[in-house]
Amino acid sequence: MQKAITLVHRGMTLRGMEHIPEQAQGPLPAAILFHGFTGTKVEPHRLFVKLSRALEARGVAAFRYDFLGSGESDGNFEDMTVSGEVEEAHAILDSVRRDPRINPNRVSLIGLSMGGLVASLVAGDRPQDVHRLVLLAPAGTMLELVLGMVRQAGVDVAKADVFDHGGDLVGRAFAEDLMRLSVYPRAAHYEGPVLILHGSNDETVPPEASHRYVRESYGERAELHLIDGADHTFNKFEWEQEVIRRVCDFLA
């Protein structure tokens, strides 16, 4: 059953959806979905909606929220940082693990693009609390991406507090925060099973970012599958369906 939910964090409200399998017996396994940069809890071609419903059909509860400053949640996008989203993700994980319907030892994380970066950091911070980890085109190289956006926008970051990225204002604090993150070593603290899916033709986050996760963070703990011909957000029905099938098989 799909239902709107909220979570208050630092006095602001995150708005999301939960998908709870009906007539399920006992505490349920669960997955938390983290959206990407400028994304929402729905994601392109409703990928997160379809994935959550597919998990629900396989007996796995799913929770998906808009981070603060994104979608329908409180806050402004220009105040968003990866560290801020990681803090929010920890609060979401705490909320799900406290839910009496959920088995706290079987809560997995799914992250798309920058949401994959967030998921990898949360799992690295709390390896004992994350059952399995799914990274979809994870943006471990987010700093390089943002610096490219800045160059394309022709912005002097030393003077500008924000820059316009397709109508979203990105704060200088976002880039400064990324410069302080040690992504791959921090992610490496997670010792559970990892599934990484990446489009072979991803021009936004090249597949090398996922190969780096395997080399520098997870080694043989990770399964990496390149989806032939796919772009960054798997914008074709057959690509989308392969993602959903592989994720559901991995988690259910």
C-alpha cells in the first residue's frame, strides 16, 4: 500500500512516500531510496515509483523522500550540500529502523546518481545498520561534475554565493563541502554486499566512477553490471526494466 509520509529534521519537514506490502507477516525487510542532484522521490520516468512498487510486490517495504530543498520538502535548493543530505539520510534510516513494521537488521539503501554518493557514505558511516547497498550510476566524482558546471556557467566562485544551474540555484557551500569529502575511503568501511548498475553510455557520470567504487571501496564485495547502451537515468523502457529486475532480485 502506498501512503504519503513526513519526517521532521532540524525543524523542517521532509515529505515522502512509503510502500508497505499488504497482508505481510512479521517484521519486513525494507529499502530506502535516495534521489539524485536536482531530482525528486519520483525521478525520471517515475523510476523510483516503479521500483518501489516492484519491491513492494516482492515483499520488501520501500521508503522514498525528497531531500530538503528538493521536490516537496521544506528548504531551499541553494542551501543543499552532500553532507546535509547525508545527515538527512541518517535521520531517514533511523526512522525506518525504528518502525515496528520493519526488521531493523534488513534495511537496505538504494541511491541514484548523487543519491548513490549519499547512500555509499551513509553505508560507510554505519556498516552495521545497512543490510545491502544498491548504487545506480553513483556520482562518486560529484566534485568534478560540479566544477564542470561552474566552468560552463562562467561563474567566479570566489565572488558568487550561488550559480544558476538550469533554474536551480547552487550554493558555493555545495562545492566547498564536496572538497572536504573523502568519498571512496569513507565508503570502503561498508563490508556488506553491493550491487552497482551503470549505463555504458552515461555521459553525465561516466562508468569510471563505478569502477572506482569497485577498485577503491568494495573489491569483490561488489557486483558491477554495465547496462548496454543506457544513459545516466536509464531513460528507455528496457533499461529501466533491467534495473528494476536486478535490484529486486538482489534485495528480495
